[in-house]
Amino acid sequence: MKVTVGIDVVDVERFRKALSRWNDRLKQRLFTEEELRYCEGKHDPALHMAARFAAKVSLFKALGRFFSYKDVTVTRDDSGMPGFNVTGDMGGDTISLSITHDGGLAFAQTLVCRD
């Protein structure tokens, strides 16, 4: 079994400034409608968008390949555990995701296990 790791950190204020500058254009490029509904329902949508962006980038790093941002949705299961819904073939990979934010930073780590 091969395990690969992807990690990403996003400065929330820098991301907030990018959202302010590019607003809907940036949101529509990076996030699915499901993600936007989730984030915009929160007290600080930019914080949650920054965390989801970090998660997507960590997935790309762990896989060693890029997908369209809109082909990846960061999800939560019934217990609140984060995960991914990816459009296209993932080849049976097992993927684990961890997301957190603190001190103005959003962090994400993705583990991919391949047989």
C-alpha cells in the first residue's frame, strides 16, 4: 500500500481580500453550489471558504494531479467528519481529510491510500 500526503495552509485575511476583489467570479471558479450554501450560512463565510480551498489544494498535492476546483466538493458526513466528493475516476483510492482553522489561518491535510 502506498500512502501520500497533501497539506495546505491559507491566510484567511488574504483570502478574504481576494474574495472582496473578485467576489462572485472567484467563488464561482472555486466552489460548488453545495459548498457556497454551506459557507454562506456561517457567521464568517470567508473563513469556511478558505478552509475548503485549503482542503482542495491538499487533495491535489496528495494525488499529485490537478482537478478542476468545481469537480471537487468538500463534504461533511452525518457526524461532521469532512471528506471529498470528486467527479471522475479516483481509482479506488481511500481518502481521509482533516480541516481546522485558528489564528487567522485555515489548514487542511489529506491522506490518500492506494493499493
